[in-house]
Amino acid sequence: MLKIGLTGGIGSGKSQVAQYFEQWGATVVDTDLIAHQLSAPGGLAINAIQQSFGAEFISPEGAMDRVKMREYVFAQPEQRQRLEAILHPLILQVTKRQINEAQGCYVVVVVPLLVETGHWLQRVDRVCVVDCDSATQIQRVQARSRLTVEAIERIMNAQATRQQRLAAADDIILNDAATSLATLEERAWKCHSYWQKLAAVPA
């Protein structure tokens, strides 16, 4: 089955684009959603996170305290690597299983850090980047969360640059400040139609 790696910086609109592909018959495997499930109450990563970082990073409900952890790891890259060493192998395991079980016309694997982790480039057939400028990213993330500009910039600085993502792209969907939802859907549909042909599924 044709495997598309969908990526983009924080606030680029990956989730919206993935939703379109799902509506049109693709199977979407979202590594962010998998990471949330792994670090939710009873999640497979909780014990290891508690042992490695301490009980103060686990909420009273038994989930990883995402706000506390984010502030901690983005201030200290070596701590972020420790967290990733716990989460990434588990995410990969669950992702592989979901890809193998996929029934859609093609499979879209949403990986925010696709370019950064490197190994994903070998695991997908094509890379699709949802692209926008950094000012638009900051504006969108501020609108949907309580994060400060500084906190958003720290997250962006830990991600690949716009140029690095575009250099890795086979397909690009522009979603800048001037892009309406209708235009975004139209751009996504062009990719969908092309991928259907590649996957040899009648449009």
C-alpha cells in the first residue's frame, strides 16, 4: 500500500489536511495521537516516564503532565532526548501495526518530526509537507492555546526549519495566512487524486 508521510511545523494545519484525506478514503495513522495514548492514564509509556522523570511529571489522573513536561524538556535538549528514547520506539511499534492493518486507498502517516528523526524518510514512499511561514504558525498556535510567543518559538526551534522540510518534500500543500479552507481543500484534493493514481486505485 502507498505510504505518504505527512509533516509540517506546529500550527501549519497538518490535522486539517489529514482530515480531508481521511474523508476521501485514506487511512490516517497519527503519531501525535499515538503519543497521547501512550502517555494517557494506563498508557504503555507511563511507568517508564515515572521511573525516568519522577512522580511529579504524572498527573493525579495518572497521565503524563504534558504542560510540565513540555516546559522541562524544551528548556533542556538532553531531557527531551530522554523522553524521546522512551516514546519513539513505542510510537514506531504502534504505528507499524496500524499501517499493516490499514484498509484505505493509501495510508497517510502524520509525523510532526518526520524530517528531524530521519528514519521516517525510509519508511514512507512520499513526503508531503503542509507549509506556512513562521509568523502564521505563531499566530495560529496562540489562537488555539495559551502558550506564549517565547514558548512557541522554543518548540519551533526544536523542529526542522521550513527550508529543511521543503528540501525533503515530494509534495507541498501551501497553507499560509492567505489560504482559505476552500483553497486548502482544493490543494489537498490535487495530492489525493495524484496519490490515487500512484496507488492504482480508480479515482
